[in-house]
Amino acid sequence: MAAYAVTNHIAITGSIHNRNEVNFYKAYRVSPFDTSFVYYKRREWEAGLGYFMTLNKSKTVMINFYSGIGNGTYKVTDTGFVNSVRYQRIHTSAPFKFYFQPSLNFVFPSARIGAICRVNVIKFNNVITNYTSDELVSFHLDGLNNKVLVFPEIGINFVIRLPQWPWVAVEGQTSVNFNDDAYYRSRTFNASAGLLIEPFELLKKKKITE
């Protein structure tokens, strides 16, 4: 993810999301298969524009409003056994996303904590699959093509800077999904962590020390 402040109040953002995942399933009540290995590949990009401003003189409290669009590809490869016979299914789609994200941030000398409310509107396009009609119903994938889903989220984001390397920070985020669609469900809780690198801070430090 990257962000750049164009002015003192306007910023542009961009991100690339690349995630691979595999799950193993044994036979359960609604599954037509005996055992399954399900491989997920998700590739997405987002681009956005936002407005930000401080709410106090010390500039320790900030409010942000961001909005943008995204696109990508989801691919599911499902392989395993049914009645002792090996099978393989695929399911691909190209989701288009619109999001609106206000947030409130509290800035400290070596840390930042933000409370985020995000609304995602996702439309699934170009679904290609070789699941049978009954299998699609079993996995709640029927009717997904051109389906529009709304996913409100509330999350907490934190950034902790390393004093000896001010251009590197540890970033973490947790979020809770409030999707109320009784048929097309989504993962309720998500969490992530990683390193945040700010090259402009590194250049600024080099300039000061020269």
C-alpha cells in the first residue's frame, strides 16, 4: 500500500493485494465431496483519493475521508475425492470494488492509532466455473455472477515507529465485518501485520545529516 499527500489536505492512495491460501475439508453436511483441498488465489488493486485535516492545534488528532475503486481476480481450485474418485473444480471471478472510508487518527511521537469505518461495495463479474448446479448451491456460489454485495467494516489500525530507523514502522490492523447477507457470507474477523517503509523519511534523514 502507498499514499502520497498532494497538498496539505488531499492525498492519493494505491494498494496491491496478493494472497494465496489453502484449506482442507473433510466430508460435512452440505458438501458433495468426501475430502477437499481448496486453493485460493486473490489478486487485487485499489486506487483512491482522500481528504484529511487536523482537529486540534497540536495536530495529534486527525480525521480522514477516503474513497476509491478496485479490481482484481479471484481463483478457487478445488480438488479431492468423491466416492473414491478424484475430481477437480475451478471457480474464477473478476470483482469490481467501490469503497468509502472515514477514519479518526491519534498521533503520538512514535506511534499512530486509527479507528476506521469502511464500506465496501463489490460486484462479481465474469464468473467461470465447472462446478455443477447442485455443487454451486451447496457452496452458496450460485447467482454470484453480477451479484452486488455490501460489506461494512469497523477496524483498528496502529503504526509503531522504530526510533533508530524513523523510515521503518511496524503496522497492524484488525477489522470486524458486518455483512448481513444470509446467503453470501464473508469472513467476520480479519487481522494483518507487516512493515511500513517510508522512503521520503529516509531521504529527509540523509539530507539533515549531510
